[in-house]
Amino acid sequence: MTARLVPSTEKEWNDIENEFNIKWNIPTCCGAMDGKHCVIGKPACTGSEYYNYKHTFGIILFALVDANYCFTYIDVGTNGRVNDARVFLKSSLYESIEQNLLNIPSNAVFVGDDVFPLLINLLKPYPRSAPLSLQQRIFNNRLSI
């Protein structure tokens, strides 16, 4: 298996955008992000640092994937007490996006679930706490696939 690095050219990002548009009908999307709690044994002398809301000890695998669910970025090892949004905001991916180091097209966006912050280039679902229009429900459905 060949390791794949974070896309570094605008063409690579455009290819990902095209796939998202064709497969998921989400135009200008360059990736979907989420975190996964990986259960571990309690590390010695760490107290509750690795204890998470699922009542297990764990570390977080944070990932960005393309339209085919292939990893384009991973960050592994943050302690399980931290939520996905904080992992993203501390990641080299966030830093690279903020410093415009990845050659991402100017209108490109990423998508994440409702725990992530709403940023100019990061979309998340509309809150379900209020009545949603048909367009908002369709948007939320596309993000949840």
C-alpha cells in the first residue's frame, strides 16, 4: 500500500473537489473531517487525562478524508479528554490552512460534524434545535452521509 500525503497542489485539491461534487453533491468540498476515540489501557501516572466521555481511556485519531474515504491527513495521539474541535484547532492541518500553505482553491471548504467551529472554510450542519427549512435539512443530510 502506498502512503498518500496531504495534497499540496491546487490540481490535487481540485480533483478532490470534483469527486465530492460528483459522488456527494457537495461542491467546493476538499475533505470531510472527524475524530475517533481509540480505546487504550490507562497510561501510568496520568490520572484522568486520557479518560473520555465514553467512560474509557483513549487517544484520538483525527482525520481528513477525500470523497472516497481515503485519508488525506491524520493526527493521532491527543489524549481522550480533548474534543474533536480542539484537536483540529491544535493540528498542523488547521495551522497550514490558516497560513495558506496548502494551495487550497480560494473557494474551497471542508465539512465536519456539529462539534467543529463554523469557520469561513469549514462547514457544519445547521443546529437541529430549531425548525429547519427543506434546503437546510437537505444540506444536513448531505453532510451526514
